[in-house]
Amino acid sequence: MASTPARAVMLTDDLRAALDRAMTQVNTLVLGKPLEVRLAFVALLSDGHLLIEDLPGLGKTTLAHALAATLGLEFQRVQFTSDLLPADVVGVSVFDAQSRRFEFHPGPVFTQVLLADEINRAPPRTQSALLEAMAEHQVTVDGTTHRLEEPFFVIATQNPVDLSGTYPLPDSQLDRFLLRLSLGYPDDRTERDLLAGADRRTLIARSHPLLGSEEVLAAREAAASVHASEALIGYVQSLLAQSRKHPGVRVGLSPRAGLALLRAARAHALLLGRQHVLPEDVQSLFIPVAAHRLVADADAGSDAALAKSILHAVPVD
């Protein structure tokens, strides 16, 4: 007996309008970066996590705070430092003398939006404390598993690894981030507006939440139901295959990377008002999704350049 196809979940007009207002608000707080703001919402609607990598002072934390203020979700920020311990992130069990038993004290990871600021300034052991939370939406301490509230969204910022006081993120940690993006320097007009305008922190503090838990979860469900054709899935598979044989790539993309690319492409299509994925969605997202997952040879150049080369090597049938 043939299986019944899953029912498509459509965005309501109210929810689509709320998403549009939310992106507009973030764009008023983070000037001149509409593409990067859209990618941040793609990560959110794909049930993924977002890594923002750039030099200090280019707006990484501003984008994270603007997203948190706009989403209307419970928010915690952790400043990652060289002396931060795993328990400072996930929590710790403390013996209560009165009850004569250990009581779990949740850490800041027990929230809905977690800003892990300058994540690569903490040692690898502390970075890895987030792995289970990001992958499974749960934390295990002393053999007891604690579920996290939904939705759960990690926004991490990191400085380039060649700056002093940084530790490179392990491959397993990088793979848990759906997207990695960089902001770069603003153009002349945007920089002038920033210099002449109000302080970003003040504007963020005055902004109002435009979404909430139910809206985010409903939008995620709608994004997951966006149609990807067999031909589109074949195109994604060809990109994966090319990454595993491409010159300069030591370790190519895994099937999990392909699933991440499809989830992101569905969310991207939804934000552009479509119920089907186009190759252009995949092409727009391939570098942000794939580059940080590639393991390159020492002399192969940047991972972003490699991802771009892989993308250009695969034709669209």
C-alpha cells in the first residue's frame, strides 16, 4: 500500500507578516547587511545554529543581540574566556545538606537563545560542553539527562583563529553549526550612517520582540514541508560527491552536511515566498553551509574558496 504524502504546512498570512517585520527590524539594527540577516533567519527556521566569524568590532555581537531582541525568546549570553569551565555553561550538581542529596543547578545553556560570545577564546573542553546541547537539545550531567526548552538556538561568535588567545573549534563542533557567515567591513554609506546614528546598544534595548516560541516553531514546521524535487536532491548529492574528490580537499562533506544544506535551502525558499526549492537556493547557501565543514590540505587556500570551486564544478542538470 502506498504511503500517504506528508501534508504541506503553509505559513499563515499573519506569520509571514511577522517574519517580514522581524527581518526588517533586525536590518534597522544591523545596517547594510541584508544578506547576512536573511542567512541568520535561515539558520533559525532550519532548526540549526549560527556561527558568526569576523574580526573584532564588525558587528558580530550586535547581530546576535538584535536577533535575540527581535525573536521574543528567553535569552542568555556567555562570554567565553580561557578560564571558563564546562560547568559554567551547562550547570553543576551541588550537594544540599538539608535534603541530603545533590541538586542540579542549570547553567546558562538552559535558555532558548544562547549567545556564545567569542566561543574560540575558551579551551576545547569547554567548547565541547555545547556539543550535546546543540545536537540533541539536551544536557547530561552526572548520568542524568535534562531536556532544553524549544526552540533552542545557539548564536556563536568567533574571532579569526590567527588572532592571539584563540583556540580553533574542533571539526565535530563546527559541524554542529548549520551556517557560518562573516559580516565584513561596511560600505562607505553604511559606515557613515553608523558613525552619525544612535548607539546600537540603545536601539536594541528599545526594540520590541516581534516573534515568540509558537511563531518560531510554526515557521520551522512550514520550512520543513517546502518541497525539494528528486532532481534538486540529485544536485545536492552531486555537490557532496564533488567535495570528496575535489583537489585540495582532504575530507569532504558528509551526508549530514547534505541534510543541513537541504534544510537551509527549504527555509531560504520559504523566506522568499516559495513552497519549492530551486537550485538558486542551494547555490546561495552552499558556501555558508559547506565551507566550515571542509577539511582542506595545508596549501589549498581558504575553505570558502574551496567551497566556491566545488560549487562551480557541478553543473545544474
